[in-house]
Amino acid sequence: IADFSLNIFKKIYEEDNTLISPLSIISAMSMTANGAKGQTLSQMEEAFGTDTGSLNEYLYAYRTNLPTADKYKVSLANSIWFKDKEGFTAEKDFLQTNKDYYDAEVYRAPFDDSTKDDINTWADKKTDGQIKKLLEERPSEDAVMYLINALSFDAEWMNIYMDTSVRKGEFTAQDGDQKRVDFMHSTEHGYIEVPNAIGFSKPYADNKYSFVALLPDEGISMPEWIASTDGKTLMDAVGNQSNDEVYASMPKFAFEYSKELSDTLKELGMKDAFDADWADFSLLGHSDDGNIYISRVIHKTKIVVDEKGTKAGAVTAVEMNTGAAAPAEPKIIDLNRPFFFMIIDNEFHMPIFMGVLNDMTL
């Protein structure tokens, strides 16, 4: 999953603030893959790096064992919306599989303005108000199904920053522009080294989740560093972090991000799934109006990182259309320039969110 996510990240990253939720994307796409057959399924599984059956089992186990308590709340929700139209049939086995593994809520809807409003209300509720508008317009005439994952993350730091730990500092953006912003200072004990970058992890309450930050070496740009790394290297480094003391400083930040992922997923090898002629989603359903294929994959995210902790949300919607080492001196890591970050589940080593902060929006 880390590899699949990083492959997506490499293709969409364009030196702006970027944020994706690997968990949300893989959940929505694996639900969709349950309706695929033949070459369409093979291409999707090759991009995932595993077969759909194994992914169903893994994501079921993950969803049903999500650590949640008063100071850290993580929720996953899935839904399937299909068009109430004569001539379109959603396969019962497909719906049941996604109900069994993903607890997907199923809605039959007219696919008019009321459906747009209902989907947006569902996304707003399931992301705890963070993604208020998933669909900007009513479903197109050719749309017959939406498969949607919503993810909400809200956690306090294990050690909340005191007022005295927050001081003004300079953040130098990718373009060299400097902005004076609030930096949070702390001492951490999770030092991480990867080729051409160093970083640290900062745990949330009860150490169930962690925020991981990685700062590329001086002279190495963020695009260069992202292009040179891979999921295994990244997650191995996080799993093998040392207990070395780290004097860390990190800016308070918040931003929203959205991306349509169709072209990216095609580039990763899922070509047939997006082709009106070649897609084989016969296990998903049938339409008298033509073959069913993926027309869009909408991904929207939001994150807020401050003294108390982190709040983040993500929604992914797949739109189906018809148509044709030993202790050492303390390390000093000052995140005063562009850095890569993740929110990870410490038990499963699951990257829940993955992003880059390039600039501060004031």
C-alpha cells in the first residue's frame, strides 16, 4: 500500500502543498475492483501490488481493529450509490461483497441535484465536517454508480505543546519566499534516516498513531527526493527508527487539497478500467446504455496541525459511467523549509495520510 501510494504521489506532485490519503484511495479502488474481471482486474491488481481477495481481507481486518479512544478518533466509512433507472442493474453479489468487507452503505438514488446534495451531506458527516463538498455538480447523464470512502482522523499529541514552546520563525518556501510563522518546538525520541533525508516521529496519545516528518538534505529538491524513494524504504526506516534524542521544530500549518486521479491511475497501468470499450466491470452491474467504466476518481483532503494535535479528513469517490544505531548527541531537525510528512498507524505501519508542505498559506 505504501508503494502504491508513493507511486501516485510521485505522479501528482507538482511542487504545491500536496496531501493524499493512501488508506482512502485504496479502500475506494479495492471496492471498485470487486466488480472487475479479466484484464481490467489484472491491471488493477498489478497496480495495487496484491490480489483483490487479499486486499479485502487486509482492509477488513484493519477497519475492524481501528484504535479509537477519547484522545484519538479515526473513522472509516464506505458507501455505494447507484442510479435508480430502468435498464441498469447493480449485481447483488458485488454489493454484498462490499457490504461484508467494507460495511458499505448502499443507496439507490435518482442521480439528480438531490443526489449531489445527499452525497455531499454524507461526506460532510463521515469526515466530521472536514470535506463539505465532494461533488461540485450533479451526476452526469451517463453516471450510474459512485463508490465512496470517507476517512476522518482527529488525535491529540502524546505531549501537547505548551505556550512557551511556540515561537515565531522563518519558513522558506520552495520558491525561496520567506514567511514568518509559528513554530512548535519539542524534544522527540524517534530519529529516522533515509537516503538523502533525515526526520523524526512524534506520537499521538497512547502511541497508536504517529506524525512522521522527513527533511531532504540541503541541495536536494523535494521533487528529486520523492523520485528517489520508494514505499518499502520509507516504511522500513519508520519501523527501524532509533531512540536518539531529537530537538525538533515544526510549523503550525493547515491546507486543503483536491485531485482527480484518473490519468495518474492510467499511468500506473489501470488503462482498461477507464476505457469505455475495454473495461470489464460485469461483476459490478449491467446497463442497456453501454459498457460500464470508471470515468473519474475524485480525491479531496484537508489537514490541520497545531499545538494540540492533528485533524485530517479525506474522501475518495470512484464514478462509474456507461458509454462506449547507539545513543548519540541530540539531533537537530528544523522543518523551516519544504518537508515530507505522513500520519501512520504504528501497529499496522499503514500510511493513513501522506503529504508535502511546500509553502505556508497565511
